[in-house]
Amino acid sequence: MVVPLTGPDSTQAPAGHPTEKEDKLAFSAYAQGWALTKSGTLLFDDGGAYTSDGTVVPPLYERQAAA
């Protein structure tokens, strides 16, 4: 499975993240609402993420409210 790094409306990966637009899942816990990608990014079911370098990507609803 291939998932977008920062949500469907994003065109760029977070700063410091691999330059790839997509990353493959290494493990997922759908019942708990999170997944781990091969690059070490934690993806959450609300559209948020926590990258391996410590960058926090806010949930999708917060990014839409800020726009």
C-alpha cells in the first residue's frame, strides 16, 4: 500500500522528510488509528503525522482551518 505523506491536499513533504511524495507502509494498526512507514514516519487516521526527525504535521482539519 502506498500512502501520501501529509494528506491528500498536500503538494510537498514536510521539511527534512525524504523528498519522495509517497512512502510505503511498514506496519499499520488500523484499529488504533496509526501506521508506520518505511522511512519512520507515524501517520495518524486524522491526517496528522510525526516524522522520524521529530517534525509534527498537524491533523488535516487544523491545516484546512488555517488555510
